[in-house]
Amino acid sequence: MKTILVTGGLGFIGSHTVVELQNIGFNVIIIDDLSNSKIRVLDSITEITGKKPTFHKIDLRNKETVKSFFDTNSIDGIIHFAAFKAVGESVQNPLDYYENNIGSLVYLLQEMRDRKIDNFIFSSSCTVYGQADELPITEKAPIKPAESPYGNTKQIGEEIIKDTCKANGLNAIALRYFNPIGAHDSVKIGELPLGVPQNLIPYVTQTAAGIREQLSVFGDDYDTPDGTAIRDYIHVVDLAKAHISALQRLLNKENKNNFECFNVGTGTGTSVLEIIQAFENATTQKLNYKIVERREGDITSAYADTTIANKELNWKTEKTLEEALKSAWEWQENQK
Ligand code: WQD
């Protein structure tokens, strides 16, 4: 039974990926510093799969702690989620983002290099494309100057991994996520934004639940059919399964280069107003919203060309937008 280290494994995407790894027989070790997650997620994962993952509360910025972890644990692969991810916060505190997101990545890669650990999956983001010139967005789309330190840490992270693969024979895959939403069918794990949600869907569900007074729609003067910005909203379980496919590609040595990138989305763009309509249809909850000014740094439209990921990862999305929105609402309801 192979052992996979999942950093950030108690977070939103990390916890859903741990469930899928355990469901197909991997032994999972989670490292999380609990800065943006809750320890109760460990019990929720255990309730879903019947197997309690090994957990270490570790701050990956501590080089010595990272080293001693690898002194005592034999790892066959790493899925690296652990990172700060709030775009706005990264503009306020760039050094925290560079220290955490880049520092922890470097320490992990140094241990992989020194101990000849192969198979690394990196949590990247479609944010590396900025506003792409062509839609849908393929992996060949040019990388644009980052709009935020958060986005920059993803771009720099990919470059660091690419250089390390080249120099040290490591094999790695970067998955460029579009917009992950929804929750596990069990309603035991989901998105747990701490404080005021930055992302659309948790703000939508908290508004519907009466926690937030009203949803602000950031701009309706974009060059899109209804004027609101378009994104590619992918069910978090579909996204989790893409990590399994990527890991198995590396474990089975099916990768064609030692560093590969894949766009992970549904391939369909949905506007903010369409999300609101779809949410109301899927949940019968009426949403109180108003149109306000654009949010600084937002792009007009982003949705994935999934051709390469579908083919090379032998993976495609199975869940619908309606299922994702319904699961997000059921998860919100379960938070009472
Ligand atoms: C989606 C759309 C907003 C909130 C960011 C990061 C990306 C990834 C996902 C981490 C936009 C609009 C939002 C609200 C709104 N993060 N919106 N009212 O900005 O596409 O992507 O989160 O991995 O890297 O860049 O996601 O959910 O914040 O916004 O109108 O209260 O919803 O303007 O058009 P985004 P989002």
C-alpha cells in the first residue's frame, strides 16, 4: 500500500482529495498547520471513509520540522495544497505569502531531492493566465504578469518545480484549478471560509442562510452577454478526482515530461448572474443581491479548454453545476 503525503489535507480541496485517496486504498498522511482549517475535518474524513488518516500539525515554514518529518516517514508521493490563498490578503501582506507559499515549497522539494522521493502534485491555479487572450484557455496560453502576490506564488512555484525536476530527475504535475465549489455528497466536508467569504459561492450560501445581509455582484459592465464576469465553476469532488488521476499517471510512469501542467475545469463558463439564477433554481432559495462596482483585479472571463486534461489524465468532470450548487447549499445548511 503506497503512502501519500497530503499537505493542507484538512482544507477544502485537500480534505476531498484525502477521501478519494483513501477510497482507492492509499495510506494517507496529512500535514496541516490549521491556519485555515479545523481539526474536526479529520474526524469528518474518518466518518466518510472509515479510516483515520495520520495527522501531523506542522508549519512547513520550519525547515527543521520538515526535515524531521521525513526522517521518520517513508513517502511514495506528495500532493501539496498547503498555501495561503486569499488574493486580497496577499496584496496587503505579500511577504507572508512569499515566505509561506514559496518557503514551504522549497523545503518540501529539498527533502524530496535529498531522499529521492518522486511524484509531486502541485496545487496551481488558472490565475497564472490572468485575462487570457483566447477562450477557452489551453495549457499553451501565455502566462501573464501576476495580478497579485498570491497569483505570483503560483507562477513562481511552477517555475521552481520545473527547475527542480530538470536538475534532480523529479517527476511533477501542476494542476491549474479553475473555480472549485460544492461539497462532498455526505455533507460532512465542504468549504469552511474563516471570516467574511472572499469567494462567490460561500458568500451566496451564507446570504441564502441569512448570515450575510445581501450579496454584492461585483460589476455588470463587463464585456459578457449579461455584463457580469464569467468563471469555470468545477465541483470539488471532480477536482479531487483529477488529483488521483494525476498521481496515478506519475506512479505508473505514464507522464511524457518530468514536469507537466493541466487545466482542471469543466470547460463551461458561467456568469455571476447565471450562478445566482442556477442557485435559486437548484435550491428554491431566493437570493438578495445588488449590483455594485467591479472588484479590483478581477478579470472578465476564464474557462478551461479541457481537451488535454481529459485525454492525458483520462479524467473528466462528472458532476453538474446544479449538483455543485445544491451540495454547497446542503453543506451550508449543515453548518447550523
Ligand atoms: C468569482 C466571481 C467575482 C464574490 C479566486 C482566485 C483563484 C481561486 C478562486 C484560490 C468573480 C464575483 C465574488 C462576491 C461577486 N482561489 N464575486 N461577489 O476571483 O474567480 O478566483 O478564487 O485558489 O485563484 O483568483 O473567484 O469566487 O472570488 O469570484 O460578484 O461576493 O464572482 O467578481 O467574477 P475568482 P471568486
